[in-house]
Amino acid sequence: MSKSNDFAQMATSPGKEPLDTYEEAPPRYSFENEAPPVEELNAAFSSLQFTSRSTEVTPDTCLAHLKLLHAFNALKEDVGYTDGLWGLYDSRILSHKDKKSNAVQNNLKLDDETGKRLAGLREKRWALFIARAVDRYEAWWEKISMAYLMEDDMEGESEKYSGFISNKSPLAWAENILPPLDVLMVWHAHMLNPRAYLEDCMLSCLSGLWKAGMPWELVNNAIDTNFNYNVSNDCTKAWENIIGRKWDNMEDPIVKTLKCPCCSETHQIPWTTCALPEEFEGEDPGLLGEGYGDGNFRYTCTKCGKILTMEFLEVGKFVKDVQELIFHDKPMPGTILENKTGLPKIIPRNLTFKERYERTFPNRLIKKGLRSKLLQLTAPETFPTPSMNNVRVIIEKALKDDALIKEVESVTGRDAIRRYRVGQTARAHVRKMMSRYWGNRSPFALELGGAVLRQGIFTEKMNKIDWLHSPTAQETMTRLITKYKRFAKIMATYPNEVAVPTLDVDLAWHTQQLSPSAYTHWIYAKTRLLIDHDDKIDEDKLSTAFEWTSKMYQELFGEVYSECTCWYCESVRAAHISSMGSVLRVSRNEKSMFHLSLQLPAPSRNPFY
């Protein structure tokens, strides 16, 4: 079904993850223990060069990325410290003595417990802000989606499928179609999951957006030296007129419009039930809440009586996709890309192979064997309210039903006499399909709120290192790109091992992923795969993999993998390169000052494999 193309017309016209804490930011040191003046930062970014033709990450795009991360961090500070936002007042966790002395406003020392509770309140504001940002991102995505991928598109030469990656027409970005910073932040996290982002773009036929990637020049120009995100009035008006949301996240409605998955009744659900009056003196109900953006969402439908929860919304999303498959031939998520390569592959035209093609097995299983059972999950008479665990039970039972599977796979003749086994690839794609719904009520392949929070940990680390203000920033970016390319060689050489990047490698990697087309072509040429990442790997496995990566790096390139990246050490490396072997001499005390102000790089929480 075709949708409004207002956005496209403007583009081509002129003109439950742990949250990182609110700590006091460390001082930014230059060699005189002072931050460089604003004029110097202006000069450093006035000459950045960007090109859409490059297939490799550059020092300038890394610097622009750092600038964007600083803007995200500044946004978090602004939101967290906005007292009273969504009825979350600092006063609710302060003692009578603290209130009387205006402890927060006067920066007076708070006891440890009060300080922790205050930090938790600020994290709550930020978590709600992110939940609303994801909702706004969904509205943006829905508006710019022009069509949908169909099952038939995955056969033969279709621009929507086989021609998607080779598409030569990127979206023509212009300043007046830039999204707000909070939406940009969600998009940023989405792109840093390359396979999920590719699948979502293919399902929504957004080849132009995928090809174009992050508009670095426009984003760099929009962020000033105080890391404020500034756009023209035309841009804010275009967003509000076309997308139908306020430019400022905080000015959007305090309720979420939601249809019941069972009866389609429309409800206005509060984003949080944790709001309290500023002078509230009773027992605090806590910060968990039952609003749409809270941690324990719960709402009773006034028409059908169904209790709406996160788990039921996940089932609602699944059933909606099942309906689209059955009635409109839209393939299920998890059946679009090959598991091994992470890329699209045309379905064979040969009828025999097509009927048993393992990647698309979940689609056949639903259409031929489970349609009535799955559609019944959101029926009014279905009680108790189902979860994705109920879906799992239905599918597991079906996989054990030999007669049903033979019918689904059109097994006839002699083959029908023997027991038919579902292939490993088919089972893997069933699991891939199911993973799109566990803990995820959004229309995307992953839960983007959690993705933003996890990226926030990386953003915080980049902010503390503060390469952006370093006098050797360009040299540092050049060095870490070299290190990243070496890291890619390790992955290509050892495809079955888990390789873990350090923070400096991760910056280059993340930067290139924000140009999805360029990243896909470059990394595939190196590894024959679209390398994805998992930022939820357990600590023991992460540590072991990091030790292995460090060993391989030193063996292959004769250099230490994990290095200190503070300003002092970076300046020594830059001086060594520029002076043909002469090393900048700094006293032990001066070096200690830098090491105290900045932490050594650690393995990133985003291991790629």
C-alpha cells in the first residue's frame, strides 16, 4: 500500500538494561590543564570534509560522530536535571532538612542514600524520555515508509529485494528534513545493529535511507560548540506538519494513543503513573509505575476487559504480522536475510526447492499449519491473556507433529512414508523470527529503547575520554582507524572466533556502521559476512574473548592491542610519528595527572562476531 510521500518530496527539494549513572563529569585537560577555547574547537570542525562516495571510515566522520555523541550526552544531562519533568520532582526524595536548605539548588552535600535516590529519579526521567523518543521514531519511520516487501519480491530480480543493496539512489538529505535530536539518537542506535537495521529497511522498502546513512555534514553543522542541536525554523515546521509531532520531545502529549490488540478500542494511556505533586508528603509509590513508558506497564481495556501488558503487546505485534503474512503476503521478520551471511538471497524458482526452502519455512508453517491457532491468540474469548511463551508452546508442538510438517512442506510419495525432519536452517529461522518479538512490542527487529540505553554506556565513556577537545584529535582518529582495519583482518582470519574491540576500535567501527551501505560492502569484501554485534554478551565470555583478541593482535601486528588513550599518551604517539622517532618528554607527575583524569580503555561492551 502506497503512503504519503511528503517526506520524499521535501528530501529532493531545495532548501531492562542497567542505566549509566549521573556522575559529575571529569575535568577536560589540555596540556596546560585547561580546556581549549571555543575558537579552537570551532576551527577544528570548520574544515571537516565529508563525501558520500567513500566506502571507508575517515578521521573527519569519526570526529563528527564524537560531536554527535557529546550532543547526546548533553541532552541526557538536560533531561535528567529538568526538575518536575512529567511530575517527577526532586523534592520527593529529599528530607525536610534538604528541602528547607534548598540543598539541590545550592549544590549542598547530600548523604549517600539521598544522592543515590536523586540519581535514580534523574535516570527515570531519562528512561521515560527514551521511551517517548522511540515512539516518535516509530512515527517518523511510518511516515517515510513508502511500500512493503512482499513474498514474491524475494523471487527473481526485484529492486525491493535482490536489488536493494546495489541500489544507486540514496535519499537526498537536506537540512529541512533533519529529525529532532532524540529521534536521531534512536536512529543512531538502530543503525548500530546492522542486520536488524537492514531487515527493517528491506521490509519497509527504505533503500534510499539505508543507502544514504547518517548525513554527517548536516549533523555536524547543526551541532554548535556547546553541543546544542540547532536547525532552521523550516526544519521544525516541516517535522511538525508532516510527522504530526512536536519538535521537542517534552512538548509531546503526556498520554500514548494505543489500540487494544484484542478489540481495537483506542485508549489514551499515561506515559507514567509515577508523577506526584511537588509538595507531596505521603508515602512514595516508587518509580516502577504502570504507565506505557514505565517498567510495569498495565492497563485494562474498558471495552473487552483485556489486561494490556508488555507481554500481551508483544503477542499483539506477532499476530498483526501473522495477519499481514496470511492476507497480504508480507513475509515474517527473521525470514528475509540468510542467517550465515546476514544478507538477502533470492529464493530458488524451482518449485520443489521453493516448497521446502528452509529460510522461508516459518512463513509456510504459519500459513499452512498454524494460522487459526495463532490468529486466535488475540480473540476476545482467549483467557488468560497470552504471552510469547504461549506462541512458543504452539510452535514447538507443531514442530513435533510429523503429519503437520509433511503437509506444510508438501511431502508426498515415498518421502511421506518416512519421518520428515525439519532442517537445522529452518529451525534457526524459526528462532530468529521468535527473537523479533521476545521483549519487543515495537514494529522493529529489536527493542530500540534498550539499544539506546546500551549505547549510552559507550557514549558516556567517549565523553569521559573527550578526544573531541584533544590537540591531537586528528592523529588519534587516524591511528584508531588503522587499528580498526587490523581488527577486521582478525575477524576475517578467524571467522569462528569472537573478537572484541577496544573503545578506540569501537569508535571507528560504530562510525562506519552509520553509513550502512558503505559498511556492508566494505566488511563483506573483508569477511564475506555482514558482521553484526551483540552488546549483551556475559562478562566471563567477554573477558576470555578479549584476551584472545589481544593475543592475536600482538601476534599478527607486533603491537600491544589495549593501550592507554589519554591525551598524554596520544600526544606521545603523535609526536613520535611527526618527529620521525623523537619522543615528547613529559615528567612523571604530568603523566600521572593525565592518567588520573582519564581511565584506560577497556574492552567495549559491543563485541562483534
